[in-house]
Amino acid sequence: MTSSPRSPWALLPTCVLWLFALSACTDSPEPLPTPISTEDSGTPDEGDADAGPDDAGSGDAGSDDAGPEPWDGGYTVLEERGNWVDRGRYAPCAFDSVGDPATVSCEDLARYDLSKCAPGALADVEPHGIYLTDLRTERRLADGGTRVTPGFTSFQLHSDGGTDTMSGAPLTQRRTDGGTFFIASANTFGTVTALAGCQVPSPGVLTGCFTRCSGGRFAGTGTFEAHRVAVHAGEEESSGGLRLISEAHVALGEPADVFVTKDHAYVVSFARFGVSGGLTVFDVKDRRFPILKTAISLPGDNYWNGVWARGDALYIASMASGLIVYDISNPAAPEFIRSYAAGPEGVHTVLVDGDRLYAMSLNGATFVFDVSTPLSPVLLQSISLPVELSEGGPHDAFAYQGRLYINHGNGGYSVMDVTDLDNVRHLGQFVHGGRAYSHHNAVGTFAGRTIAFEGGETNGAHLRVLDVTDPTNIVKIGEFRMRPVTSIHNMILRGDRLYIAWYQEGLRVLDVSNPTKPRQVAHYNTFRETDPGRTDNIYEGAFGVRVPGDGHVYVADSARGLLILNEP
């Protein structure tokens, strides 16, 4: 589930960025209908197979042959705890902060009590790697209690002379030899973060104490748990029969999404490291040998984040131009038709459901187009949540049986009745604990109930399973987590299998025949530290995933490009 390059130290979701340049190819914007707020409920009708299957399996997904544990529709409502779960202190170290805060230096290693640490284990830590790091800050309160708050940072160490970084900024200190692990860095705002290693509880995991100083004054301390994200302890490169069929490099920017039609794969990307984004087209008739057919990048318009197709039309989400339409009647040579401006930040994601196209504009509205004539979309309506429920605007959405399920960023997850676009109604909302960011979702029918699989973004983001049968009472009935420092991006539901592009965790395939107990049945680790362009950015790895039903899975990886795997 990002025309300026995304900073590798950005800690906000990839979608919360601004573009200022408009494409020279953009037509004058058509008048937009006034956004309409919504209320109450309505009756759903049929959805579209591309957007959401009417049932998640052969018959109900809870039928006897749907999986190893058939589901009867019963569940226990689970508490919503947010993305971050406090697991207690990470290491038995401490920082001496006694004294005038203006004289307490975060970079003074002598102030760290590491007497209970394991220098032997630290000495064996490899002097390179990319780590995502969970910070647990402890603050003493006036009443004698302690307030615990979560935080996040990342770092990348090199052993070949490359620039070591923390959250993208160069290190100011590094001591990683002789049983000592100590690094520090200052960001552009002058905030210093220092990490002192203490223990190595498992391969690829480092714990210790950290401090932060701001404006030359001590600001806080706590413990950390750092995960070297390329190390999956005890896990092979792949499982469940997933295997890599082929891999094709994408030269334009950073790949973000892929759509497959007409035996061609269309990969969109956004600008990165000064390289413009755009559209890359591969002929994939022989999945073993993708053939690059063309690469397209428009001047001043190089943040293309989402892609979909219907008939001879290819639809691209552009943060500068809005909705861009290409003619792919010759699939190897897309022909630009026109663009439709939509919102101050263009369009971030697109979704086609039957004759409708939904275009989501960050911090704006969801624009609905009639695409019954695919190459000539007609704007029908723009949809906004009621002001009191809206925060940040739509990031993505999923259409199913007459309802639109909108990931509304920090505003939560909303269900809209869109059967009548002149009377769109808000049916209900699920708000995450800790203001977690709602990013992407998929919906299906299981044991006669409507079940949503919803993914967040940012560190600790994971899969939530929601019963949305009654949108006025959405409840969480299941969840699936990976490492607490990584993030989900996009997902696809096919039958009782959920395919998730999980950034540094690669491709994860879950059996969701019993939605209350998602279980992993296959995976493929796409993330390698040796891939050119890898950084300590949390938004690295598997971005987009498609399972078009041709026996293959297509993944857009931020560094590796287009990966084609067999469908397990």
C-alpha cells in the first residue's frame, strides 16, 4: 500500500507526502460533483470478480473442504490493542541521566550501565546489515509511576566503506568491535539518538538501551529491540511450494504496484534517488522469460503508485495528474489517452469493480467513474466521509456486493453503501487502537458472514480480521502478526487464500478458511541486503501483489522489480 523521492528516514506512511508539479500532459480538470457525506445503511448488490469474489471459496469458505479447520461462523470478539504491544523491557541495561539535562550527553558511552550485558555475543554480531528497531521509552512520573511509550528507528551498517546511517542520516559515532556495539546519529532537526547494544537473544536480533537528546538537552531513555530484517531465523527462502519462476529489473524509480492482463505485466513506480518513476511493460507470455517491451515516464509526473485494467484501458494512479488512461489494445505499446485531475494530491490508488472505477485521493475524496466504455471514463460522483469521522482522506478501498470498504488512514476503516451514488450512505466504522493507519483490505463471504481482511501500515502493522456483516457493529475476530518492526503493504484474497505483500517479510500466503485463525501456508522472502538501492527505510521490499488466476503470483518489489512465482 508513496514527484519527489521518498526520504529513507521518513516515519510517516508512504502515502502522506505532497506533490507540487502537475503533468504537462494533464487535460483541464472536469467539474467535480460536490462531495457527499453519508449516513445510515442500505441493501448490497453483486460485486465484481476482480474487486471481490461473491464467496471466498467453492461454496462457503467454511465448507468442509475449505481447509483443515472448517469454520461454523462462530467467534470470540478480540480486543483491539493497536499495532504496538508492550512486551516489557528489552534488555537489562540502563542510562545514567542524573544531572543538568543540558550537560547529559546521549553520546557518552560511559553513562550506559552495561554490566549485565553479553559482550561475547555482541562481538559475534556481523559489522553490517539493515535493522528496523522498536524503541520502548520509559518516563518517570511525578507520582512515582512510569509512563511507557513506543517509538521507532532504523539503521544500516556497512563493512565495505559505505555510509552508515540511522533513519537515513549518517552516523556520528560507531563502535562495533571488541564486544561493544554503540552507534549514534543526529537528524536534520538536531535530535540525537544513540543505541548501546546489550544482548543477542536470537539470530538477527539485538537488544540494548537507547537515549535521545534534543536541542543539546537530554530528552529520554529506554530499551530497544533491533531486527536485522534480512535474517529470518529458522526460515528458508520459501515454503509451501512457492518458487521463483523469473525476475525482471525495473529501471524506473521504485516499483509500487503491478497489474497483469493480455499476457503483459504493467508495473508502476515512483521517483527514487533522482530516478523518475513511470510505467514499465513486460511481455509475460513465457513466465520464465519476461521481455521488456517499453518504459514510459512523463515529465513532471513520476509518482505512479497504483494500476488497474479493464478491457483495452489501463488506469494509473498519479499523484500529479490524477487518473491517467492508456489504450492497451496493443498491449506492448500503451498509448496515452488523457488524464483526469482529482483532488489536490492527485490519485494514490485505483480499483475497478464492474463498470465503476474508484480513484482514491489522499486527504481528499474517493472519485467514482463510469468505465462501461473503458477508454472514456465519465466522472459520476465524489464521496467523502462525514466531517466528524474523516481524518486524512482515503488511502485505498475495496468494493464488494454494493458496498465500498475504505481504508481511511488515521481515520480508521469505513463501510459505505454505494448502490445509489446519489444517496451514498455511511454504514459503520472500525477505529484502530493507538490511531493505527488503515492502509489496504480485501473482503469475502465465509460461513455466510461478510469478513474483511484489513492491513495497516507503519511499524508493527499487521492483519486484522473483521466481521463486517453488520457494519454498525464491526468487531475484530482474528489477527496475524509478523515481526513487530515490519509493515504490511497490499493484499489479494483468492478463495480461502490471502496473499500479502509484507514489505521486508516478502510474500506471505495465509489460509483464512477459518478467519478467526489465519495460518501461514506458504511464503517467499524477497528482501536481500545485497540488492542495489536497499536502505534502512521501513518501506522496502514487497509492495504489490496480483494473483490473476493464470497459475502464477506477481510481486512488485521495491529493489528487485517484477518477481513471478508459481501459484501454490
